[in-house]
Amino acid sequence: MAITIKDVAKFANVAPSTVSRVIADNPRISEKTKKRVREAMEELGYHPNFIARSLASQSTEVIGLVMPGSADKTFQNPFFSNILRGLSESAHEKNYALQMTTGKTVDEIYENVVHMVQGGRVDGLVLLNSRADDKIMEYLRKRDFPFVVIGKPYMHEEEITHVDNDNFRASKEATEYLLELGHESIAFIGGDLSLVVTIDRLLGYEKALRIAGIELNNQYVIHEEFLREGGREAISELLKLSDHPTALVVADDLMALGVLNTLAELNISVPEDISIVSFNNVLFAEVANPQLTSVDINIFTLGYEAAKNLILKINNPNEPVKRIIIPHKLIIRESSAKKH
Amino acid sequence: MAITIKDVAKFANVAPSTVSRVIADNPRISEKTKKRVREAMEELGYHPNFIARSLASQSTEVIGLVMPGSADKTFQNPFFSNILRGLSESAHEKNYALQMTTGKTVDEIYENVVHMVQGGRVDGLVLLNSRADDKIMEYLRKRDFPFVVIGKPYMHEEEITHVDNDNFRASKEATEYLLELGHESIAFIGGDLSLVVTIDRLLGYEKALRIAGIELNNQYVIHEEFLREGGREAISELLKLSDHPTALVVADDLMALGVLNTLAELNISVPEDISIVSFNNVLFAEVANPQLTSVDINIFTLGYEAAKNLILKINNPNEPVKRIIIPHKLIIRESSAKKH
DNA sequence: TTGTACGCGTTATCAG
DNA sequence: CTGATAACGCGTACAA
């Protein structure tokens, strides 16, 4: 058995509670005693037991990350590592540990969240990619459990702290950029329509077209998974149409990559035949051939701010609800060009 | 305050200890009582408190992941997400949670590990990328704390359970492949020499050359970080030499990507002027231009087996030490060709 | 300024 | 088969 607070107390000739106070740096303890106790801790190699501390203080100093769907798929997108990097750095700065929950199905994930929360495993949660039918959010709200959302909540937007981009504007700008290049047949490839991020980007795209006086075409809007496969399928659908689009707004770099791959196989050149603008600007965008014009959404910062504000909220229940908008920026590369 | 075991006990008219036994599905409790208690739990919406359970049972059902160096850099390499995917899936299957420790410096990471271990936050640890001077491993061994290593331990290899590839053989084969293509000036670009994986791959490379009767050239061996920047710098070094190599063995895809980028800028073509074989076969390898010939090391499986065997060890202290070798396979793509 | 005693929610031991 | 009761290690009113 490891060294406990009692051992230290005995060694330093004080009561356990005094040791506890020294750990908390309680000002009511004399410097002399503090010094003596600290020496004892050093001498014995004492380290506080987190579990016991958690039980007594009802807080764990752990935050959890909830992934939206199949962990397997989420991990494949570099978007995720960048989010994780931000979360991790932020948590680390505040001495919080980061724990992940995974699950294969929505129900399984929900169960895991309930277990974590009721089981007191974490002090707060970061939710990734909110969707329309979010049971988890509902549950957390009902229990008044601290959480922040990365992305925009589908409902109760004004009452939930979230970190997001202005996806509507970003998508509108991306589409306008393609319009300026002379494109008029512009298609949109997004994720599942239950994902708020897809909705926002779709609306921005539509708005830009409407302003330009271009009629919306239902067949030009495709929804697939945020994976390479998704992109491949989406472009295949579009190419079946009698009149292809000459430009695409793609809601994710990895999807765009799939599009590129399929087009390359069909000997359709980018940007000569089809221009592409995608989102996220992960490393892939730069590495792809041709390099992808992509909207940088500062993924790291999304994660960083999410964790930071969650921890703020955990430590101050009266922390006001915040909507944090992370800036975006269109990075122009080789995949987009003037219409021929 | 949430529902506790006591509330359930009262509701079901039994003692708390009985409820505890029902949770553990203790066979000495009558089915009738079990049913009654379970109904009470259901009725009250009871969920066991993990923290209290951990304190009493001295186990947390959490495993930790220790990253080797700057988390910031580690996250950038897709190798990491794949490891994480494997760990996560395996942990999830066994109902373990996964927690990450990060830190900017080696000392900071060491401190965090000590805190986690002594603080009883985790039941076991997975160590990523062992290096020569591993204080952490020494510490864990001294405390007899359960851990497994991904990669090969530098010391006490026979006494530490680890999951690894046969990097020596993989590298030897990769080099032999280049030799078969007619190359004789083959350089090696690896990570820091304190990383065991670098050592193994370097040795395999040297072995292949020696067997082929080719003299080793110190200037042909470069060590940089497993990042794109590292690759860029490495190839720049090599190109300063009066006689460049015509082929490269690169210990990491992301590095190889940096090499490709730099070569492209200098109008040196791959594979016409220089052939490249790299390691890991992450998605980048396939996406790069030209596509990278790369040794697939089954990253997911490395992670999966690591977590699996760690949990095995946690639950059975007498579990024998294991060395688990994950198979590798050379995937030939466009970056390698016969010497002109 | 410091010590005593209890509670946090479980599990485990020992009776019965 | 079930019920008291004592840990588990720490935080914290309340006392002194």
C-alpha cells in the first residue's frame, strides 16, 4: 500500500487534517508547520490519492470527450487529431486529464455518457459535432451537467456554451469565390443532414447562389460521410447527371480527397474541368494533388477554446453561456480556377 | 446528490451490502432478491459511483496512454490517430476507459506519470515509442506497475511485455527491395537515434547493404524528427553531398512527404531520379504524389494488442511477459523504380 | 493555529 | 442467503 496522508502526519507529528491543509496550501497553517509537513511528504515520497480526493471533494479534474458516432470513422479524419491536440493542450494547462468515450452506435455512446456522468468519472464533457436529435445534450441539460459543444447546437443555441466557426458565412464566401471565377453550375457535397455543420454550410452555399440569381438544383446537393469513400460516392452521383457541375463546394478535405481520386481515375482534370473548394484545411489539403483550395477553420483553436471554457464553467457554475466564434480563412491553392 | 446504493437498499428493503452483491452478480444472492433489487435500481435510476467503487476496490478500470515527447508533435503524425483507434477499440471492448497524459518536456511527462500512478488514477499504462534513456519505464518496473510498451524496450526487453513490429527485418527487406531495383547509393533517414525504432530500422538497413557488399557511408544516414519538416531537412542535407544517393529508406511517411515536397521544389523527380521507400503506410502514403511505396506496419493492431494485453495483465498479475510481433508488409507504389 | 470526527459511496470481512 | 461493520484515503465542519 502506498504512502497516505496519515503516514505523513505521523512522520511530521501533526494530524492528518493538517497535512490535508498543507496540500491545499491553507493560509491558516503556519509556515513552520507547512515546511515541516512538506519535508515529510518529500521524505516519504508522498503523492495524494486522486480517487480518495475525488470522492471527498466530489470532483475528479478529468474532462471527457464524447465522439459523435462510430469512433472508428471519427478517428480516420485528421480533423479529429487536431481537435484532440487543442483539447489536450488546454486541459493540460489547467491540470485536467482528458478521457475519451467511444462507442459504435449512438445508443451505446449515450449509455456510456450516462455512466460517466452518473458514475462521477468526469467533471465535464466536450461534445463533438452536434446533430439534430441529440439525446445526450438533452440529458446533460436536464442534469445541469457542465458541457460545451464544438459546433453549433441544433436546439437551445442561446443556452449552451459552444465553440464554432461561422460556417454559414464561410460557406457563402467559398461559394462566392467560385462564382467570381465564373462558375454557375456549382454543386454542394456535405455530410449527413442531421449534422448542424452540414446544415450551416449548405445554407451558406444556397444563399450565395440565390444572391447571384442562380436557381437551386436539388440534384446538385449530395450528402455522404466525412470520409474519402463519401467523396467518391458523391462525385459519382454528380457525374451521372446529364449536365455536370463545373465547380464543387465540399464540406470536408477528406471527402474532397475522395472526389479528387475518383476524378483522376476518370481522367477529369481539376481545376480545368472541375474546380473544388473544400473545408478544414488539414494537412491533406496541402498534400493532395492538385493542392486543395480549402477554408481553414482553425481546428486546433476550436478544441483549445472548448476545453478552456469547459474548465471555466466547471469551476464557476455561474459562468455565463458563451458562443465563441473562431475565425476562418479561405486558402486558395490549385484546385480552383476560372471557368473555361 | 445522486442516487446511492443506500437509497436502493432502503427502497428494496435490503442492506446496502446486498445491493452491492447484486451489482457484482454474486451467486450467493437468491434470484428473488436480485430481481427485487434490480427493479429498485431501475425504478430509482441508480448508477454506481465509479469513484467510490475505485476507492474501495483499488482499481479504476481506466488505462492511460503516455506519449513520448511533445504531445504537440506526436499528434501531428497520423501514426498516432491509428494507434489511438486501436487502443480505444480494445479498451472499449473490455469496458475500460482511456485517459491521456501529455506534457511538453520529458521531465514534465515523467512527473505526470508519477502523479497518475501514485494517485491511483489508472490501473495500467501504455507507453508509446520507447527510447534509450527511459526513466518512466524504470520507475514503473520498480513499482511493479502494469504497463506495456508499443515498440521495443531499450533495456530489459525480456522482462517487459511489448507490442512491436520486426523493424529490423522490415527495414532489411525494404532496403533489399531497393537493391533489387539496382540501387547502390541508398541513404537512410530516420528519427532520433535514442528511439529504439530508429535503431532497429537503421540496423536492418545496414545489414542489407552489408550483405550486398556495399560499403556503409556515414553521410548517408540522417536523423530528424518524424515530421514533414524533418524530411525536408534530411533531404537537404543529403543533396549537399557531392554524390547524392539514388534511393532512400525513410523511417516515416510524414517525413517522406517532406522529402517529396522538397524534391518537387527542386525539380528532382521521384522515382526517376530518386526512389523512396518509407514506413507506416498511413493514408498519406497513398495520397502523396507520387504515391509512396511504404511498409505497412498495421498500426491499428499495434494499438489494439497493446491495450488488450495491458488489460490482461491488470487482471492477472501472473500473466507472463509477452513479446508480440505484428506482421508488416511492403506496399509497392509509385515512389520506387528501377535505377536508370 | 491545529486536532477530532464524520462523511463521500463502495467493497469486503465476518457473523448469523 | 443476508446484514452489520469496517475499511479505502481524503476534505472539512466543529472543537479546542
